[in-house]
Amino acid sequence: MAARNRPRAGPMKDDSADAHEERNMWNQIVNDLKRLKAIQTRATEVSKSIVEMEGRMAEPPTLKQIDELDELYREGVKLAEEEQKILNEEPNDVIKNVGILTALRTASEIEPRNNSQSKSRNPKRQKLDTDGTVDSPGPSPGAPVAAAKAKAGAVRAGSVPIVKEPKESKEPVVKAEEGSEGIKGPSAEKAGKLFIGAEVAYRLAKAKEDPQWIQCEIISIDTAGNKKRYEVQDPEPDDNGQPGQIYKASAATLIAIPSPETPLPDYVVGKQVLARYPETTTFYRAIVTNVKKDVYRLKFEDDNENEMEVSRRFVLDLTAK
């Protein structure tokens, strides 16, 4: 189950295990509901066939008609039994699993902050009625409808000041390799990295003092006028299971996320980056502490000195112009 909640007192192994368990349970529920839908569709067809056959039966009915009707009734009973097994029996037991998952999500949202030394964070990204130049959010045609999922927090209360790199720093500015899409705003636009379907980090317009970045997808581009305007959509459904919120954005509020097949930039230890926090779709500032083949090891700002590994694709350069 995709979740945007960020652990409040630094990531713990148990937190990761709990998130993994919830995600597996969510995936099982979704798969079981798809099976239920197929069963119910077939059951409707069988019921219709029974009614039609009974209307056509001769007086007295032939042996063939009786056999065909008997076969339909048996199939209907079998479908009903399968439906009951999925809803009420292990290992599926959808009704019980939905109750368990609801309890887990509720508990994680109201869990008290138990680490007084770390700065508190709002675990849910607040919904915005408007976001600067944002249109009223609405569903995108064809977007999948999922069951209600908790969305992440936008405002992190009590964040510590960001330590900016000194102007005289001897650390070399690491630029994205040619072909890499992990570049910011106007440069990304000129390089053709902002296109419909592209994944981006979008900066929420209302969080200017403590900028909040969330993962989105570009769904439309308006080329009228001097500047292009983009519509980006949150990939996660809202709390009612409807398609994610849509925002209007300029290139200046976007950072292109590299696609899986593109070459990725190399960042040195100590580099300040913007990275997607594990098990979320929210980006935070972090410092590179180690470099591996497929991941960077990072220390996220205001995260109790914990270090996390993040896929290189979701580690973005804040200094790129």
C-alpha cells in the first residue's frame, strides 16, 4: 500500500516492516476485489440466461433444456460460494482484512510523537483548496479509482533551519550528465524534459517559508502565451478514493525526475540534494553520506541523524539551474 506518511521520530526497522505489511494487505484486498467484480459480472450473466431459458422452455421441457438449466443453476451456486469465500473465509477474508487495515491506518495517524528530541512533523500532507495558481482539484478522466488511502503531510511543524552551503565552498558543483532528466525548471523545459506523462517533483506554492515538494505527473501543457503552463496530478487518490489533486504549475516549480533508462548524475559525499523519503511520495532536503551502485545513502534534514538509502533516480540536484 503506497503511503505518504513520514515516520515522526526517525525511521525504525519496525516502521518499515509495518508499512510493508500494510502495503501487502492493501494489494491483496485490491486483487480480491477484482476477482469479486469478475465473479459478480459472470453471476449476472448466468441469472439472465436462466430467466431467458425458463421463458423459452417448452411444456413439458425437453431433457436437453433441463440439463442446460441445471448446469446454469449449478454454476450460479458455485459463483455464490466463491464470492462468500473471498468475503468471509481465509486466506482472503476481505471484510476482516479491510477492518484490520483501517485500524492500522487509524493507529498510525493518531500515534503520539514519542521522541521529544527530534523536531515534530505533521504526518499528513494537508489538502489545499487552492495552491497559488491552482485550479479547483478534480478527477482526471480515465484515472483509476482506488480505495481510500491516507495522504502525506505538506507542512512539517518546527523544522530546523536549513544549513546552506557556503558561497566559498570548495565542493565542486556536480551537474547532471547529458541525457539525465534530473534538472530544474526552465532548464528542464528547454531540454525537453517536461512533457505529458513525465514524473516531476512539484513545489507546493503555499509553502514558501519551508518549501514542500511532492511527486506528481504532468497531465497537460498549455502553450498559449509567453510561458508554458503545466497541469500536474498527484498520483495518489484522495481520502475518498477519487483521483489525486490537480495543480497548475510553472516550470520554475518543477524538477524533472529521471526516467529509469536515462543516465543518472553522480553526487559527491556532502552534497545537498532533494530526495524522496522512503515509503512516501514526498521530497525533503538531505545530505549525501555514501554512494552505492543503485542507491545513495542520505541523512535527511531534521530526521534525528538517521541515515536512509534512496534509489538514485529519486535523488535530485537542488543547485541545477
